[in-house]
Amino acid sequence: MVNGSKVFSSVLIAACVLSMPAANMVSANSLKKLLQPVTKAAQPEKPDIRDKWAMLVGVNRFTDQSIPALKFAQKSSADLARALKDPDSGHFGLDHVLVVNGPDASKEGIEKSLNDWLYKKALPSDLVIIYFNSRLAKGANGELIVCANNTMLDDTATTGINLVELLKSAKQRIGSQNILVMLDLSPTKEGIKPVDGQDLKAIANASGVTIFSGAELYKPIYDDPQSMQSRFVHFLVEAIKSGGATFPIAMVAEYVWQKLQQEAQQTPAQTQTPILALASEQSQTTTIPIGIVVKSSFPQQSISVGHKLDDLAMNRPDIVPPKAATIAGPGTPTIGAKLQSRNPSGAAATGSKAPPPAGAGNTAAKPAPGDKTKIASASPAAKGAPAKAAEEEEEDNFDPNLDFGPYMSKMKQDIQKKWQMPKGLESRKVTTVFSIMRDGKIANVSITEGSGNDAVDKSALAALEAASPLDPLPKGSPQSVDIKYVFDWKTRQGN
């Protein structure tokens, strides 16, 4: 057996292509109707979203003078941020949108914002938007390189941002099925062509991220001089403000497409065709309205608790409506149960207390490294008025000043006791995400970053299964808290 010790850390933190032909488009007269609020009955089924985050990057000027400057990149990113934070349309929390531009838009600054802000805050049940307005270069081996302000064209490998690697990293680090990357990228020079087989559909499929691009790869992006925005952002903001809370992303894309086609008819020399490439044919991301209302949409109702605890590196526990998924014994893979419908009135959703499972849940088959693998689920039971009243009373008793320190320390110990690493292995690490319900049950477990070894990944899932239920959450807790937990086995030679 390898001589080693278990070192645990836990962090509480927060394609198919659509290039729409005219035949599939609505008439100009009916566009206004599309922008009117959609009735609940007419809305397509969409995923339940816990929270929303957006990181927007705009790069106007470049250290490398051979890269042409952009007039309105910074203003476009700032105006899009304002639309997202607009309480009447975008409904993003004021502190849930980060704009990276000016001196901060270096390669190092962009990567720091991703690693230290977005990846630490966003969770698998969140809607995440990443926007780039910059130049697109071609690497030495055909790589798609997003230019930061300090990118040098003679050394894109070390100074540029590899787009495909960034998308894959975002998917792996966040683990969400609902990541939308919006690209407003003009080529660094005319005549650049992608390598064979390199298109947005293939990139979306390979990365597991939905992409909405203002144009095809290496095709120019044009500006709207009147609004001093890129045309892509100009019409995107228009769509969000017109029907952000009820206008699904697919309809936003359709609106932007038609508006850009109208512009092209007036100025044929400035034609740009937006592309919507889905992460997979099963992706539901485009059914989500960008302006969907979540708790952080209302600053006065945003709740943030917790503090840093030694090696737990705790940032905060975020509120998440509990799901009916629970850990159970061995079985076949199942899909996690959906949340109940959000409040149709548009008020912030408060969630509902998870009912006991209707039957035994099932654990998942062995996960592939890096896969987001659900390990159990159960169907929700019907609830009556008394249960609802009790739930509302519990919600009212939430204490935003509650000290989670003692509970999290005990949680760490309880999980640590249950983790049995396979014998004869070197250092390994598994990153998991799960929810702790008020009664202590561990729910909605997934692996966001595998160890590369099936046995190790299974041992982490088994530890969580064995540790459930934990102690009930302390009095004054929210309905549930989301946990990002890293199982970290570090081998110590010579012990």
C-alpha cells in the first residue's frame, strides 16, 4: 500500500448549428409580436437555473501594432453588461457581471478573472455567459487565438488565448450544461481561413459549450456608428431589453440574425451572418431566457453567508432551490429530477423543500475523467398546503449571519472518515459538486473534474454516499447549500 495521507479541501462557492435561412424567419411585422412576453403555456421546457454569471471582455487596442485597433469593443462589452444588469430586462445580479477591458484585458488579466472570479463562483446549475469582443488570429498550427491586449502575432502560443482550450476549460471547471459563449471577433487581417474541419459546430460539440457568434470564423464584424457598438451587441441588447425575461436565447439569436440581414440588404459590402452552434443536439441552453429571474436578480434578497476556514478556502454558500435527488444504493444511471416550476409572476424563486424520495435512487455508472456524472435521483412527491406553509416559515427563519464554520469542519471530518482510496496509487485529485439539504442528505452529486482513474473517482462517490446523511444544517440555514469538494490524495514518500 502506498504510504500517504489524505489531504482534503472543500470550497463553498459559488451542436448543431443554427444559421437561419430566410424561409425560417418571421416577417418584420411579426418581430414585434415575438418580442412581447411569451405566455407560460407557450414557453418551451427549459432547465432550472440556480443563478446567473457573466464575464464580458472588450479589447480596443493592442500592444502589437500590426493588430488593427477596434473602435467600440470596450463600449460594446460595457453596454452589454448594463443590459444584463438592467432590473427590468437582464435580471443579472449587480455583482454577477464582470467587465474586463482596458489594462485588465491582458492575457494574464483575462485568465485571472476566469480562474479567480468566474470559475470560483459559478456552479453546475448556473447559467454562464462569456463574451469576447476582440480580434481573432490564426496560430502557427491553425489554432483559433483570441487576442488579448498584449498578444503578439509572432508568438500567439504564449501570448494569445487559445479559444478551444478556453471553452473546454470553462466546461470542465464550471461543470454547467448551460454555458453560452458569445463571440464578437474580427480577424486580425483579411483572407484568413480556418483549417479543414474547423467550424463552430465542431468546436461547440468538442467543448460541450453553446456558441453564439456574430459571424463565421475569420469573417469581419461590423459596427453601428450611431450607437457606437458592434452591430452584434447593438441588436443583442435590443432583444434583451425588449423581452429578456421571456425571450429564449434561440429567439434572441433569431432576432439578431434577421436584423443583421436587414443591415446587409442596405449595405451589401458589410454582410455578416451570425452562427448559433449548440453544445449538443440535446442541449437546452437556447430554451433559457437570458433575463430569467433568479434570487440574485434582486439585490435586497441576495444572501451570502460563510467565511474563510483554514484549508477549506470557503468563499460563501449560495442559496439553491433543493432538488429531489438523493444518494442511494447501487443501480443503473438515472437523470436527476427537475426542480419545481419557478414563480410565474416573475418574483424571485424561493425554492421548495426537498420531499423524501418516492423510491430508491440509483447510482451512476463509472464516470469518465472530467465528466459531470450524476450519481442518484428520485422523483418528487406531491405536497399539500401545510407542507408549503412550513416551508415558507423555514425560509423566513433564514439567518444571513449564521456561522457555518463548525458545521463545515464537522462535514469535512465525516466525509474524510468515509473515503477509502484504492491501494497502490500515486497522488490523485477528484473535484465533486453536491448539495446538502436541510435534513443533512447529500444530493445532486456530480464529478466536475475526474482523477483520470476510474477506481479513484468511484471511491470519491462512494465516500459521499456513505457519509449521507450528514448532520442536519444548523438552524437558520437556507433550504440547501452547494458544495464544491476536492478529494486530494497526496503521496508522502518515506513515511
